Amino acid sequence: MLGAATLTAIPAWAGTESELSAARDRLDAAREELNRVTGLWQETETRLAEAQDAVAQARAKIDGLQRELVRIRQSLNDRVVAAFMSGGSSSIGALLTSDSIEDAADRLQYTQSVVQGDVDLATAVGVMTEELRRQETRLRRAARQEAEAVAELEAEREQIGVKVEQLNNVVEELQAKLDAADKRALSLGGSVSITGTGGIQTCPVAGPNSFVDSFGWPRPGGRTHQGIDLIAAYGTPVVAVAPGNSRGASNTLGGNAVVVEHDSGGDYTYYAHLSSYGASGHVSAGTVIGYVGSTGDTNVNHLHFEYHPSGGAAVNPYSALVAVC
């Protein structure tokens, strides 16, 4: 989100204030529209994760049912063969070969339990066959939802690209009006303001951006979203939010990534999906440590940002980002 604080220095010269006001209104509208599309993107990411997990669970269930059906059917076949080889009715055989009434009763009870076992196995086959049908229906539904979510994500990715470009155009237009009115090179995206304190002292994206509170939302494989995604144009500078030691931490999910271990409190912050790296080693708050991209498991240009107080689990940085971005 483009910080409102960057607009406070706008001068009110006669003849230009109305133009500046109109440009500010357009900037707010462009930012609001980008926020809306960003929210849709995050919601669709969640639906995709849920659909992918449902597909995986249904496939695992189907595999287990199919293995169990093979085992039970083989047991039934073995019982049929055994009954055929025994020469017919097991109940009559039990009576003819018994030495006493008591012995005959015991054998008859046993053979009846065998027959009941056959019935139970046959029932199990029917139950499992119906469950298999249900799981296959669930799999088809989940696969359809997954495909729909993928298509929606592609459409939203294109919308995001358009909205980011529109926001940047409005920022450039407003910048031009400011420069003409103020005769100063006040850069809305080129300078970094340190407006916060503690673990998050500045916005990690040094330029127009958009984000929603998606911390904790579902992700594939039973994971949850451990950070906030800040949408921004490709190549927008990414800066350290506090002084500390910056080091590369690339991985499959995050692609080109950076960890900054803060100077105080044992905190660290994590920055992922970078297109390329910036400064490493000891950096100050506001130092460029990378640039926005879409490396790793995404095709949308954005920064995935995490905040880990005292080196522990990630906590939701949304409120802190709202204060500085």
C-alpha cells in the first residue's frame, strides 16, 4: 500500500491544488482496486490449496480401498474353493462325521460361523465398492475445483499486472505534478522513510504495493500461510525493515529469498520470491536487499514477507505493515 505519509508534503499552490487533489483521488481509487484484486488472488490461492489437498486425500483413500477390495475378494475366492473341495454342505458333513450329539452341535456351530464369515466378507465388498464410488466422485469434484482455481489464478494474475501498471502510472503522474509545482525531486517510490520502530521500521517494498491480511490462510499440503504477500511491479526494490545481517536463503518454495537477522532482540525477517538480490552482510533499515519477482512456487510478482520475533515462529505482521507501508 502506498503510504499516505508520502503525500503530506504536497504544496497547495494556486492553480495546481485542484490537479493534485484529482490525482490523489485517482491514486486512492487505483490503490483500492488493486487491493480488491489482491484479495481475490489470496482467496483463490486458498481455494486451490483446499482443492489440491482434497484431491490428494481422495486418491489416497481410493488406493487404500482398492488394496482392501483385492484382499477381501481373494479371501472370498479362497473360501469358495475350500467349500467346493470339501464336497458340498458343511452342515451335513459336520453331522455325518461327528462322534456324538455334543460333537455334532459344536461342529455345526463352527460351520455356521464360517458361513456367516462369508456373508460378512461379501457385505464388506459391497460397502467398500460403494465407498470407492463416493471417493471417485469426490476426486472428480476436487479435480474440477482445482482446474477452475488454476484458471482463476491465471486471470487474476493478468488483472494484477494491469492494476499494478495503472497504479504506477498514477504515481508517476502525481510525481510529475509535484515536481512541476514544488520544483523539487520528491520521489514517492525512490526514497525510503523510516517511520516505524521495533522489528518493522519501514515498508519492505520501496514503491507502490498492495496487500491483504492472508496470514494463516490454508496452503497446499496442510500448510498455512506464514506471512503477508505484498503485490508490486517486477523489479521494485525490497528493503530491510530493520538493521541486521542480510544473507541469501534460496529454497524451492520461496525461490530467491533473503533472511535478515536483526541487531536487537533476536528477531529475523524473511523475504521471498525475489527476482534478484541486493546488498548482503550488515545492512541498515531501508537498505535494498533484493527486488520483487516471482521465483519459487508462484507466477505473480510479489514479496512474501515473514516476521519472526526472538527467532521463533512467524507472527502476523499485517498491522505493523499497515502502519509503515
